[in-house]
Amino acid sequence: MTRLCFIGFAFLLFAGPVWAEEDISIRGNFPQLLARGETTPQMANRIAVALISLDRLIAPPCGRKRVFHFSGADYVDADDLSVRVDPAMPGVWRFVILGKGCWATRVHNVFVYPRGTRPAEIRAGAPGRTVAGFKYQQQAMQLVFREANGIAIRSNCDEAAYLTDTAVTKVRRRGQPWEENWLATACDITRKFLVMFTPDGGKMRVAVVLND
């Protein structure tokens, strides 16, 4: 499907106690069409709030400005983020937000669910380039965290693991298994996990193995 473009506006926003003395800005041409029941800056601010905790874990404050930059919006299949669909069909809006400043650029994914005249529901997904739908991401995260936290405990680490990146390693094709590498960090040690997604009779089997 052709990517649906929005007419937006650029803005720079500094706001709120959530920033906790850190200099943070939100930038980009955010789509006005989905900002119903609130202003576009308010919607962008909610997105930043949803991302800030993970972004600070991936890139701890370093004295430089932290920037959340809107990089694009696609209406995609709710189960397969690699497939764009017509906005008149069932699907979900996926926003790609880049975290910049303080270390390397981070890729964040935000799922936006319009609710008529009320502000849209916003859910933060796994960071990186995963093509798994949100519910499959949740299944994979549970398994990755179980493995990563188990390894951390056995290594005398008492910090909870968090995701830093995801990437497709075996291209997803409709109805076929695919694979991704997910990175999880605890106590400054990052480990790579192979996440295998296998369609099975209308369901999805998800398996995870350490892939260091």
C-alpha cells in the first residue's frame, strides 16, 4: 500500500516535572489528524512520557539535550508491522520516534489507537526494527525478560533487564516463520537473544534462545 502522508507542523516543546531537570525536546512534523481531543503538542508530550523511562535506560543522561524526533507514521497490519494497509481497513498506527543526544540514536515504536473524539490511546512497543505486532511483542518480551533476568540473577546482578534494540534476521513472509535478534541489558551487560516467531493454525508460537 502507498504510505499515507499527513500534513503536520514542526514544534519544539520543553515541559513538565517528568523531565526531572534534564533538558528534553520533542521535534518533528507530527500528524495533526490523529490528535483529537487534544493539541498536537499535547499528544507528542504524551508520547515522550511513554518513552522517557526506557530511553533513559538505553541512553543515561549525559549533560546533552535529549531529543525525541518524529520519524514517520504508517498504518499497518496489527499483527505484521511490515505490511501497510489502507486506513479504512482494520489495523494500527505505528509511529517511529528517534531518541537522539546522549549516546547513539535509538529507534522507538509507539502504537496509536484512535478513540473518536477522545485522545488516542498510546502504547510503547519494543525498540528497534521488529516487525512483530504489539501482542506478539508482548509475548516475546515476557520470554526475553525471563531468560535475561534469570541470567542476571545467576551473575549476582539485581537489576531488571530492559530491551535496547531489535532487528529482523530472517525476513518475514506471510504465513512463514521468521526470526529476530533482540538485545536485553542488565547491570551494563547486553545479551543477544534469538526470537523465533512461527505461525501455527491462526496462532503464533514464540520461542527465545540466548544467541550471544
